Amino acid sequence: MTTLLSLRHVEKHFGHVRAVNGVSLDIRQNEFFALLGASGSGKTTLLRMLAGFEALSGGQILLNGKDISHVPPNHRPVNLMFQSYALFPHMSVAQNIAYGLEMEKLPRTEIRQRVDEILATIQLSALASRKPEQLSGGQRQRVALARALVKRPQLLLLDEPLGALDKKLRGEMQLELKRIQHQFGITFIIVTHDQEEALVMADRIAILQHGELLQCAPPREVYEHPANRFAAEFIGVMNVIPVARDGAKLTAAEGSLIRADIPDGMGGDLVAAVRPERLRLDAHACENRLSGRILATAYHGLDLQVHIETPAMPKPLICRVTADAAEARSFRTGDVLSLGWSRADTRIFAA
């Protein structure tokens, strides 16, 4: 796939603080790309540099091979959609969408045609004359998206675009954004701190920490094969078990052997990590086994999370049990359980 955007050792300093520290990335044509990180990771600063609202302290930004590092925002073929949507309250839906085209002084017939096309795409043609206050949150979000897309940018930047929506509507709009992005074939770069949002929508995810790029890979890879302990714990839920090492032998605190592949060159204190859904109850044939006592259960509808106290780790171990399995047996506080998982599902990280 053709590269659309290249970041080359991009840096941004605020005094002695390095908000973005030497980030290099290639983002492809027609890709839905996510910048994921906690507050202070540098993701929003990086997005603002792509939009032209922040000057680079170092490095280059190339769009289709052309250096746009010092090109003003209004001369970049890039649009930024803010979390607040920033719709004009006195304008109708159609007028809000047309505003940017009118500022470019396009012919009225072309403006009307493009606005009608985008209204059909976002399925709001019937609401073209309404004001923003007469729309739902999801409808306002689609109007803001249409206003950004109607100018036909090469690149659309989205800054936490679903942050103001409730959980159910967020889920619906995640799929809607994917549909619209696929239909338009425009590269989307979304900034989010929501791991589930990134996993659902993105073709690839870049995980940032303290302004540095930790990992860039498709969703399944960052979830199943995180690059380090931070990435493992930041994406989803991960059980982390301290282990003692004696050559190739790993032992948990209560003496159980932990069978896993140790990455080459990894020394110092280590931890073993396993996802809650990879644990099996009473699985005596598994390569790795632990036992513990139930502290609490948390019902999530589709599954049951069982929190288990074990001498192997300081925090409770979390096991995810399917709804069918939860109905087949009872889980009472104080019950003792044995758990197992495979060597292939075990990740080893520096502590």
C-alpha cells in the first residue's frame, strides 16, 4: 500500500519538556490509523503538528513525499475534526457543511452538489434545514465529520471525536466512522486514549508513552504480542506475575514453574503475563498452573470476571469466564480454584 504521510524523527519541546521525542512513522493511503496513549503521552501534540498548529522542534513531516513541516495550516490538504465539533449554532446543517467551501469561493452549484452528496453519505439529507441544537449527539458528530470531509482533504485528523458521546452511541459511531472512511477512501488519523475504540476502528495502532513511540502494529498484534510491559497493561487487561529466573527456568513466588519463551537478550527482573480470557479453570493438563481463592466476581453480561487471590502475585489475578461457563457452575467468595494456561499464551517482559 502506498505511503501517504511520513514522520521523520519528529520532535516537540516545551522548554525542558520533550512532548514528542523522535517519532518516526509511515502512514498509508486509505488507512485508518490510531494514535493511542495516556494523558501526557504526546499524541495530541503530534496531531497538532500534523495539522500545522504546532511548530516542529526537529524532524520532518512529508505528505506524498513533499515536506509540509513549515506549511501553514490553511495551505495543507489536511482537515482537523475537534472533539467539541464547533458547529455554528445559528446555521443549519447544510450551511454548516457548506461553510468551508464558501470560504474557498467555489461556485454555488458545486457547493450545493457536494453538500447534497455528503448529506446522503452521512444519512442526514432529511435534516439539512435543522439547527445543531435540534440534533442528537451522534447527528452533530456526523455533521462535524461531513464538514471536514466535504472539502475532500487528503488526510483527516480526528481529536477524540467520540469523547462526548455515551457508551452505546460511541459503539454505533465507531462502526459509522469506519464505514464513512472506507466509502471516501481518505486516510483517517484518530487520537484516543480509549483502547477499545482503537482496537475496533484502526487498521494500525501506534502506542505512545512520554512522547516516544513504543509500538506500531495492527490491533491483533498489539493485543496478542505487546512490545513491553507498559503496552501489555495499557491495552486491555493483563495479569502480571513476578518470576524468578534460573537460566531458562522461571518460577513464580509460590514455587510454580512458569513455562514460557524468554526473549533473547532479556536480563534483570522479569514478569510473566497472561490475558484473563486465556486462563482455564481446573485445567490440569495445561503447561502452566496456579491455584487461588476467589475474592470477588464482576458480572459484565457477556462474561464474568473472577478476581482470585494467589501467592504468585501481589494483585488479584483476573480470570474471564464466558456466560455459558458461569451458568454451568457457581463462583462463591472464598472458593479455591485451580487455573491453567498454555506456554504459547505467556508473554515475558522486563519488570
